[in-house]
Amino acid sequence: MKKSIEQIDVREKRVLLRADFNFPLEDGKILDDTRIQLTLPTIRNLIEREAKLIICSHLGRPKGKFDKSLSLKPVADYLAKTLNRDVMMVDDCVGQDAKTASENLKPGQVMMLENLRFHKEETENDYWFAYQISELAEIYVSDAFGTAHRAHASNFGVPAILKPAVAGFLLLSELRHLGSILKNPERPFGIVFGGAKVSDKMNAIYNLVECADVIAIGGGMSYTFHHALGHKIGDSLVQTEYLESCREFLEDARLRGKNVLIPFDYVCADEFKNPSDIRVVEGYMRDLVEIVDIPDGYQGMDIGPITRKRFSDALSACETVLWNGPLGVFERDEFAVGTKTVMDAVSKNVKVSIIGGGDSASAASKFGLKSEFTHVSTGGGASLAFLEGKTLPGIAVLDDE
């Protein structure tokens, strides 16, 4: 496990907190404050222990140039109001102004650096850029799990220079919950894989098949599985280069005795943007084999009622469920029923339920189910990389206990 902020003395020390405040803004207003709220325990702990706190983050993709619409000033204002104290906003994340401001901080004071990605050197992991940031502080703390799979300057280059480099409470929570799934999940252990593309999930599926008992596959990626089995999928999304991988996975899972569920029926539409015909296409049996044929001119948009019940029943019988990816186009109400129904069943009936961030977290928020899950990860891409068994550079660089 990584060393935590509770294991070091931060009193009267300049502490650089790498947070992940990359969330949607509209006209300077924060649309989703989840990541701020989840980072507050770390921020409050450091303030209460009289650290001189310097917070940095990226926001959006400004491509190395200043973009007023992506300034972190609204975040500084939000924190000031939430913490009921001044939060000094610095116009840059490097340079003399940032250095002077950090040197003048008093114990318990907070300052926010401007968007790291206003400098292209951030994503390039430029050493000199990382060195300049490291000069601002004496201790490094990471709570930015969402960027941990990237070797960028602020989350990899800086902690390689600035020691001690430790984990905040949010990062530790992510490692604890996701790590427990890989090491010793309470069984039966079920996994939901959804989302648009098989290519995004295949490595994670292969890495988890050995420890999972139930694997439910839905969303856009399920059409590639159906096509791999010789079913008709109409105009639905398919990644033909992954057909053989899907066949190999299904055979491997069968030989291992795993319960793999793919949809038996779909809610289909003749068009995505302005459909004139929405219908349920049910599967059928042929020689004791389930077949699903979506007619030409139609696309699968959501799992159907039979599949909703199958998925809900199988997953509700599990002790642990990991969810990664929606089961349909949940952003539109007419295609959100499948994801909502199964999510509701999992959140209410499963002892340990974990959402792997990204669109799944957005869906849980839309349905008012976020608080019903045991843990909702803040990092979609990072969660997936972690579940694939990859070494995350932003975590590996931190000090071990």
C-alpha cells in the first residue's frame, strides 16, 4: 500500500496537492462537483494540520494555450465558499509569481495554481516544467486517481523529484476498493461490461475472467459479440477486428465454467437522432442455442425486458459487483430503461457494488443511484487500466509504506 498523508508531518510545510478537478464547466459554473466533494476530506485534513496548501489540477484540453473558459478560478471560488476561507488564485502554475506566493503562505492558508495544461509541457512530462512545480513545495500529495494512468509532469515528473510523495484519502479509497476486487472479492463476484467499444474493455475482460463468477455484457460492445456468434446485428455498431477475440473469450469462459450473459433482446430504432420506429427485437432458440437477429435498417439502442430481468436476477444473487459501462444509450430516456433497471437492482441487492467511473458514474447520477453504490470511482480510464492489471505511473511513483 502507498504511504498516506496521515503518516507524515505536514505542520508548517508547503504541501502540493495534485487534485483532479477535471469536470464540466458552463459559463464559469461547475456542473458536477463530485470530484471536489470527494477531495475535501484530504484538503480539510491538511488545513487542520496547519499545512501551507498549494492545489494544482488540469481542466479540459486547452492544448498548451491559455483558455479563459478553462481557468480554475471558478474552482478556487467554490473552494473558498465551501471551506469558508480565502483561496488565493495564482495566474500560472510556474514562474516567479507562483513561487513568491507559495513562499509567503502561512500555516492553514490555501492557494490554487492555474490550469496545468495551459502549458504543453504538462502532458509531455517535461523535466524542467516538473522541476519548477516541485520548487513550490516541500511535500507532494496525490488525490488525482483520474490521471494516474498518465505519466504527466504534475502526477509523475513532480513526485519523482519532490519527496515525500504520498497519497490522499481519495486515492487511497480508490486503491482499496478496486484492489479488493482484483485480490479477494466476496463471492459470487459479478461484472457488468458495457459501453460502446469492445476495444476499450477487452484487456480488462481477459484479466478479470479468472476471478469473476458472472459476466454480463451489454451496451454497444455486445453487438460485436453477437456478430462473432454469427447473429445479425442490422446497422448496430461492430468492431470486426475483434470478432475472433470475442469468440476466444466466450470459449475460454465456457471452459472455465463462467456464467457469461449477453442480451437476448434489444430495444432497437430505425435511426439514432430522430427515430420514427422504436421496437423490441426478441431472440429465439435454434437447436438449443439462443439467436438474436436485428433486422437491417435498425440499430440496437438498449437491452430489452427479458435481458433486464436476466441481468438483474443474476447480478442480484452476487455478493460483489463491478460495473463498467452503460447497457444502452442512457443519455436518452427512451433508451435508458435497461441501464436504470439493472443498476437499481444491483445498488439495492448487492453487498459490495462498485462503479468504475466514466459514463457509468454519469448514468448513476442521472438515475439518482450514485449514493446507493458502495464506491463510485472518479477515474474511468484509470479504473479500466487498473482492472487490466497495468501499472499506473501516477501511483507507482508515490512512496510505499
